[in-house]
Amino acid sequence: MATGGGAHWNPQSQRWEWAEQPPPPPPSYPPPRPPAGGPGGRGGPGVPGRHRPWKVPLLVALGAVVVGGCAVAGWLVLRDEEPKAPAAAPSASGSPAAPSGAGPNTAPGATSSSPPSASPSVPPPYTVVRDDAGFSVAVPAGWERSLDEDGSGSFYRRPGDRSALIQIFRVSEPDSVGTCELLRISSQDLGQRRPGYQEVSLDPTPGESCELVYEYDNQESHGRRRAIERITVAPDGRRWALLAAGPATDGTAVRANLTAAVESFRPR
């Protein structure tokens, strides 16, 4: 019989006896956690435990920042992807040219043109249309409200020709994100999504507005597409994005279309 632990045979009692108490069993590892309401636990008396409640909110907050940044970028990119518009489809008019002081023109078949008091004067190559999304704007002659889009907002194109477009949509991001910051995030995201993407310029413009000019490979525009996106602040503080795009070889027309849209744009 194994003795171990200091046991010896007592001839008088005729049995094994311990010279000393056997050592206590080793403690279990890891030690059991105290109950939630006990000493050191949350909500209980005693020495506070090692819980750090701020860690979870911090991680959540950091995640929200990242997700929020991605949401901004994705939101703007979706607009560049071209949205699905509501049903009413106004027409527009013709050759690109910078607006200057002729009388207002209204495209046939459009929703009603803005009243002269609310509409700017535009030259014959453009016409002012009144969009159901809550604004009036000048668009090139012969262009119509496009219903064959994949995002949200208002698109205008020449029927049967998808090489060029004008796009207008409300900016819903909080005012704490500046206009140039919105376009900077958008440009970074476009660089990852658009083949051959190149940022040409990103500059502030008068009235707390900002403008992004970029190009990318695009079959609709027959090779390279140039886009100019302007975020502008309306008198009531709402922000709108106006985008003109077309073949990079016709950059002068793209600029003229954007200029006409920005100078004639009137939210309602």
C-alpha cells in the first residue's frame, strides 16, 4: 500500500496514521468569477471589479464613424451611378452654352416651367424645367427627364443618347460634414470603384460650395467620361448636388451644362 504524504503504521492502533494533515488540494484555475451582485461585481459592494464599461461604447463609436464615412462615400457614388426618378418627366433643350440674359424658355411636354419671378433668364440653347423633386433648372435643348436609372435623384439626358447627363439631388448628410469633405470622401471611393479614375481638381467655390472634377473610363461616353459635381448651399440652408457629365473630349460642353444648371438652379 502506498503511503505518500507522511503516513506511517502505528503498531498499537494497528492502522495507518498521518503524521500531519495532508496538504489541501490545489486551487482550481482560473478562479471562479464572483456573482454579478457580489463584492467587486457591477452593482455590488466591495472593491470595484475590473470591468471597463467605456471600452464597448468607444468601439461602437469608432465603428459608427467608419460606417458613417462609408455611407457618405457610397451615397455619393450611388448618385453618380444614376438614379431611378419619379414618374413626371419634363423635357429640356439643346446645345451647351453658358446662360445669359434672354427670356425664359419652357420645354414642350415638361412639368410647368417656373414663373418668371422665380426663374432665371436663359438663352435659347437652354430651357428652364420645373422638376417634381422641388426645383427648377436649365437643361440643354432636347433633353428629357430620364426614368431608366439605378439610384435616386433627377436625371436629364438627350433621348436615345446616354453619353451625357445632368443629375441633381438633395444632400442629406449632416451639415457638420463640409461640402469639400463630402466630395473628398466621394472622390476616394470613386477611385476604388471607377476604372481609370482620375481626380482633376477639388476646390471650394463661393457661397460655402465646393466642386469636384474627375474623369474615368466609360463606354457610354465612348472611352473617357468627364464629370463635374458641384455641391451648393441654397438660401434656406439646404444643400444640393448638381452634376454634369459627358465625353471627356467634349469637356467644354460639360462645363457649359454645369454652369447653366448652377446659375439657373432654384429650389422650391
